[in-house]
Amino acid sequence: METKIRILIADDHQLVIQGLLCSLKDVGDFDIVTTDNCDEAFQLIKSNLKTNPFQLLFTDLSFDNSTKDTNLDGGEELIKAIKSNEIDIKIGVITGHTETNRVFNVISNLEPNVYLLKSKCDAKELGFAVDQMLLNKKYYTHEIHQKIMRRNIIQIQMDDIAIQILRELPNHPKLANLEGVIKKGDGSVLKIRSIETKLRGLRADLDAVNNTDLVLKAKELGVID
């Protein structure tokens, strides 16, 4: 008899779990186990390694049911624990988090196979994600893929001068005050005309209508804190 693919779902919202169960039932015949916390998820993964291992994990990033006794208080910590123990399991993030900086950090640092959004994931996309995970391929839902692509492009375009200007802009009510503050690599200061030219380019790159909008978009993209 063919062995079923084992899937572990970790999420602290029962409605989300039920939705995932229904969607997975529509796309295949799987052996699925669920849990509402990351500590139990990690223990389930470890305890089944030698007998009946899980091939796939779907986890949220945030868990509201953590207590002072919780060791792994979110999906990121769970993924880190799996990676540090070199456990062979394909990891899918399914969450509501779309903040560019957090998405970028999760994908860059934790390298999940899949990143899906709860609000936009249907059975068809979930089934495709499962197929990609089993093939050891990466799949990020369209919105997340676009964010990562844009973040990578912006990161390439950003130099030290651009970062300095973006960080200092909110601290100076007049643009002229930036003259003498922004410094080149050799320690010389950037003249106001050069600062204005740089800002025009940054507004165009980030599609910002003004300098306030520019700073907000730079923060949303995680370029500055």
C-alpha cells in the first residue's frame, strides 16, 4: 500500500486549520496532523522522525496563545529550531503577514519552500504549493513574489548616500538643513543641489509623490527602520 504524504499544520486559529484541512482534502489524500502551538509542532516533528516522519509543515508566523512557559513563540522560532537541528522537512509559511521587511527577512534568512497568504490562498494554490514542496522547489504567492522582487531591486539601487538622506529627512523641517549633514565616503559633505538630484531619483525609483511619501515607502520596503 502506498504511504501517504504526512503534513503537519501549526496555527492557533481553528477556523484557519479547518479551512486548510478542507482545501487539502480537495487536492489529495494526505495524512494530516494539526496543532495550535509551535512547541508541540516541534515535538511532533522530532518524535516522529524515525517512525513516521512528516514530509511537509505549514505554519503561521504569529501565535497569540504563547505564555511565559512557551519556548518557541512563533513560526520563525519553529523554523529556526528545525533548521538548527537539520531536520529534513519541507516548510511552508501560510500567514497574514505582508509587511515587506518581515517577508524579506523570513524568506532571506529562513528560506521556507513556500510563502502563502491566508486571505488569498485557495485549494488550487495550496495544491500547487504542496506539489512544489514535494519537488523541493520554491513558491511564493504572487503578492509576496512582487514584494521580494521590488525589495531586491530597491536594495541594489540604494547606496550609502541614499540611506543617509532617507534617514535624515524626517529630522529636518527644511531640506536646506541637510547640507553639511550628508557625507560622502571620503568625508566631504554633499551640496544641497546634489541632495536634491538624489531625492528626485529616489522619488522616481520608489514612485513617491513627495519626500514624506518617499520616507514612508522606504520604511515599508524595509530600506530604513
